[in-house]
Amino acid sequence: MRSSNKSPKQMKSNMLLNNQQLFQIVQAKRRREQERSRLEEREIKQLMPEIDDYHKYINKLDLMGQCKCAIASCPKDDIDSIKISSRSIQISIKQHKNYQGQTSDKIEAHIQNDLDSGVIKNSINSKISIQELSKNLIQTKTQMPDSVVQTLHQLERKTLPLIQLPNGTQYEGEWMNGMRDGIGKQIWPDGSFYEGQWKLDKSNGHGKLVHANGDIYDGEWVQDAACGKGIYLRQNGAKYEGDWLNDCQHGKGFETWPDGAGYEGDYKFGKKNGHGILTFNDGANYEGNFVDNEISGNGTYKWPDGRIYVGYWQDNKMHGEGILKWPDGKSYQGNYENDKKQGNGIFDFGDGRKYIGAWNNGKQHGLGIYYQNETQFKIGLWQDGQRTKWLNESEIEDEKNSISNLQKLVMN
């Protein structure tokens, strides 16, 4: 066995030196890797704004989604003997959703997916142009038809044949800069379709939207919403024609129903608000104020049998001061509450007789004055529509202030 000339102390010193050199080599390698990683991160960060901006641009290529429309007309509501209606063509336009409002985390998810797939990494290593990277993003994210991709950055409209879009819809018509722009027709998988004018990937101008159930909107559009003049025709024959704002009836318009009933007047955000005339198929009609599709405020209601009420309403009911007249000459003038006489009022029998007094729940109830003619009268008490007694002179004296107030009703 060959013996070493080095002492144990020298051998130990050499081992320590070798370990230090190895440690320095490892540390240097780590520093080089960290520096390379920082350089790569810096290059990616420099490219990220362009990628993020292009993602936002590509989002404009996401096309319209499906939307169901729920349209129902409200039936007539018979309120006591009065036929009041809050019927209305409730309208919801199929929305043209472009999905442009994606959250930042979804955009980041797309970028991360591209990082994982090597799109961005390969782009950095080969110094690929942003235009080429854009093409990769289109293919990776949306898989849009080449014919649509070719319209990117073009400022002239190009007519393309029927194209199957990624979300299941079909579009045939004009494109510009990767967006529907000009005249075109879009068809949803449920059979509904929009045909008309487009601008910047949204329905703008005049167009017709036909729902799968047969309902049709034909009119003006602004930014994918019915806005301006338009006609909505339900498959059952009900129709609205008039002004629109953001898919809602808003402004002046009129509705007609298959049974011959109709409304003409003011609308606000999809409901009858303001002055209007509501006509029923039996000849009854109301003219006056509406609040959120309900008869509320001052108005006149006419029955087919000749009765007329002029006064105040609340939630489709006579409520407040009003006058109700019958065709045979009878009339009531006074206060109403929830469609019934309530408080003080005057009932004229039409033959010279009158009752001036208190009412409760539609019936004479309390102190009242009964006029047999203009000069003869009696004062008594009523309960649930029945007279219970006539007052004597002493009792009349006790009630003189209340009686005086009732007599003022006649003077007014």
C-alpha cells in the first residue's frame, strides 16, 4: 500500500478548500440562473401590456350569447263593479351580449394559459412580432374562422358568407376590423334571429329581431338595445308601437290586444306612467293618470251602461275625493277609500231626495241629514246602511256643530 506524504492536517486543509470551491461554483450557478430568470421576467413584463391590450381587443370578437324573453300581458282586474286594468305587454328584448366585461382575473387566466402553452415564451425567444403573436392568440383563444381573422385591421367592410361562430350562433353579412359592421343577419341555436344594421359588433340602426316563439321587434337599435321608434308584435296578436329606451317602452306609444282593448299614452322605463287612455273591448274606458301600470291620481272612468266616475284613484281603486254619476240621475259626491264610500258624502237619489252624512265601508253609518225635498229634512243616525232613529230637538242641539259641518257640504 502506497503511503501518503501529506500529513492529516494538510489533508484536512485540502478537503476544506475543495468544499469551498464547490460551494462557490454552486452559488455562482444559482446567481446565473436567478439573473437569467430575472431577465426572462423583465422581458415578459415588457410584453404583458401589449398582450393584455390585445386580449381586450380579442374580447370584441366574442359574439352574442343567448337570452330568453319572458313576455306576458296582464289580465283585466275587475275591482268591485269597476273594470280597471293594469294589463300591459311586458317586453324583454333578446340581448346581444359581447362578453366585453371580462374580469381581470379571467384575462390573467388566458395569459397564464398562453404561458403554459409556450406561446409567450416562444415569442420572446424568437422575437416574434405582436401581429404574429396576435394571430396565435386568436387561434388559441377563440378559434375564429380565418375569413374573420383576415378582416382585422381592415377599415373597409367585407361581406362574408354564413359563418358558424364559436358560441353556436351563425352570422352572415358584413365585417370590418374583425367585428360585425354593416348589414348582417345573426341566427341563434334556438331559431331566433336578428337581421339589420350593425356597428362596432353591436346592433345599431334599424333591424328586426324575431324570437323563437314568434314574437317580433322591428325598429331602431342603439348599442344592442331597442332605442328610438319601434314595433313589438306578440305571436298572440298583441302589439306595442311607439318610443323605446334601453329595451323599455319609454315616451309615447300605444298597445292593442287581440280582444280589441288598447292603451295610448305615456310610458316610462317599460311601464305606463303619466297621462293615458285605456279602452276595453266592451266599451268601458279610463282617461287619466297612471303610475307604474296602475291607475293612480286624477282620472275619469266610463262604464258601458253610462255610469261615470270623475276623481282620484290609487292602485286601480277609487280613493279620495270623487263624483260618481248614474244614467238615471243618481249621484254620489264625497270621499272614497279602497273603492268604497268612506267618510262624509252626499248621495242624490235623483228625485229630490238626498242623504248628507257619514259613510263607512260603502254604507250610511253615523250622523246624517235626510232631505225629502229642498225644504223638508230630518236628522238621524244610521248603522250599516239602516236608519236606527230620528233625533229629537235636544239631541239635535247636542249635535249642532256636526250638523253644521254636514250642511256645509251642500253649500260647497
